Amino acid sequence: MTSKRAFTLVELLVVIAIIALLMAILMPVLSKAKEQARDIVCRSNLRQYGIAATMYLEDNEHAFPPTHTYLFTSDWSTCQWHDKARWATVNGPMWPYLKDKNIHLCPSFRSIAKNRGQKHPWHDPQIPVEPQYGYSMNAHLGPFQAAWEAATGHFKKVTQIRHPANVFFFSEENIWPIWGMSVTVLNDTNLWIGPPYDDSGYDFFATFHNPTRGNLDKGTCNTVFIDGHAEKLVLMDGTLPEAKEKAWEVAWPAYPASPIDYPPLEE
Ligand SMILES: [Zn+2]
Ligand SMILES: [Zn+2]
């Protein structure tokens, strides 16, 4: 009775079931690890942006670059972030400091943009979706503030910023709007965070890093601050009003003073 003992069908099925179970346990862990690696690369990109900005400020009498035209001297088009042809003509005043082509694309953003890029608002189907950059600059800095008269020209120079470690310089935007949070999406290079009490339609920080239960509307993004340190920004872990208040706190250089009460600064 010492014949070769083979697996019975039941045993084989049990083994397959165990392997499937292990896979189910491991897959989220692996994808989480992958996202953590991408998140680190993104922060390192923004740290490079911070170094470039510091050099730019030193060479330009501490004056911030214009938010709409620091990369492209002609103003925005909705699809420029994925327009390879436009990227070939990049010639803005900050470009000489940002010439390393590897620092403009967050790896998480790159893969999300490939899936969702065709569906972003005001997309021109003539322009192929080849993501070129994913970072944009705090709209409250620099010489040009479109449309919002109350804030025009408040903060032209880095020497006017009282707390450079608390005010973001560059960050990420989604390519889809989130109800109650943002109206516009990544289009130009201007990231325009509005005060939480104003719903008239602003940009908002990205939410696709480390998404809670895979929900890309409920994650984090990365930012680099004026002092050059890069940080993960956690905004969606609260109710909507709290997230908007936190966003305003890192965007408006005179927080908590209201922009309406805030007189223009001397240069
Ligand atoms: Zn990123
Ligand atoms: Zn487009």
C-alpha cells in the first residue's frame, strides 16, 4: 500500500484557494508600497522645484516669477499640460532653472493622466494626451493676479512673506473637479486657492496620492514651500470646510488676515 500518493482534487482546490487568499491579502499591500515609492519621487521633484525657485529669486532681486508665464511666455491653453508640441517651445523666465525634464512629472499623476486625460474639462481631442508636467504655482505670489482685484500685487517679493515655511510655492492639481471643492482643474501653471467662504470657483490641491480605499478624491498631494522644504499635504481627512480652511492657510501668505482687509505691501 505504499503506492505514490497524488493530490486529490479537493486538496488541489484547497491549495488554489489558499494561494488566491494570499494574493488578495498581498495585492493591496503591494499597490500601497508602489504608491509610496511614487509619492517619494514626487516630493523629490518638488524639492528640485524649490531649489530652482531659490536660485531664480536670488538672480531676480527676490521678485517672484509670474504664475501664468514662468514656464511658457504666452498664456495658458487648457491642454498645455499634455501637449508635447507646446512643451518643445518652453521658454519662460524660470525655464533655465527647471531644464531637467525628469522633474516635471509625478509618477502617480502620469499613470492617472493616461486613464483620465481624455476626459478632462475643455479637452481638445486634436491634442494627444502625453503628460508633460503636473505642477503649478501659488496664484497669490508674483506680479500678475488675474481677475481677483482684492489680491492684486500683494506679494511681489519673497522678502514680503513673513512665514516662508508656511506658504506653499508649487503644488499639484487634479485634472477633474470635485464637487464642493474645486471648479477648475490643472490647465495653466497658476494654482488659485480661494478663501473658504468664497464659492465662486477656484482651483484646488490634488487628491490622488495615497487614496483612501482607492478613492482618488480622498487622498493627499505634495507641495514645496517658499523656504524650499517639500511636504505631503493632507487635506481630505476632515469635513469639506476644514479641508478648505487648511488649503487657504497654506495658500494665502497673510493668513489669517482677510484679503479684503489686507492693504498692499510696500516693496
Ligand atoms: Zn505627485
Ligand atoms: Zn486636453
